[in-house]
Amino acid sequence: MKLIKTNHNNDSFSIIAAGVTIDGNLRSEGVVRIDGVVNGTVVAQGDVVVGSSGVVTKGVHGKNITIGGKISGSVKCENKLTLEQTSQLRGDISAKILVVEAGASFDGHSSMSSASDGQNSESVNTQYNTHSEAGA
């Protein structure tokens, strides 16, 4: 499996455009936007955005994560995780803040921590299967 890594400062911005497929893991020290396909795990020290056409097959790890596309696998977010109305997530999530928009599809377990020091002093474990139907 190939590994693609960006070694820039935290201000770097990497885009995987629609029509681009990466077979392997993606690591970045900056911000990552996925509009194409990553057949692997995305790990970023900055924020991660998976656009509505984006697909990640193994999971995502980042500071703040916004999902509008499809993810299979675990999502580990250091701060705020947003599941937009077009998102489809199958896997477990861990975040301090979780925002689920109406229409988002999430099948998995969530673990949320309110501890500012990164320890799980207070966590909530729940299982969601949310998907709003048109006209509902």
C-alpha cells in the first residue's frame, strides 16, 4: 500500500479533486479536502473536509472534520465533527463536539468527551442510525 505524505507547515492545504483516486493512506500536517476517492485512511494534523462527492474507505483522523460524502471506517476527531445532510458514515466516531444535520446517514457508535485535557472524563456512548426520508 502506498503512503502519500505532505511535509509542510500547518498552513498547507491538500486537495484530492473529484475524479482522482488514491490507493493507499494519506497523511498531512495541514488541511485536507477530499472530493475524490481515498482507498485508505486519511490522517491530518489540521482540518479534514470530505465533500459531497468524496469517498474514504478506511477512516479519517483530524482536528475538525466535516463530512458531506461517504466514509467507511472509524472517524477520530480532536474537536468538532459535522455530518452534513449528504453524508453517509458507516463506522464508529470519537469527537468532543458532534453536529448531525437532518438527512445525514450514520450507522455506528459515538464516543464524545467534554474534557479539555483530552481525557475521557465524561463520555457518552450511543448508536445512531439516522436518515431522514424526503417529505418526512
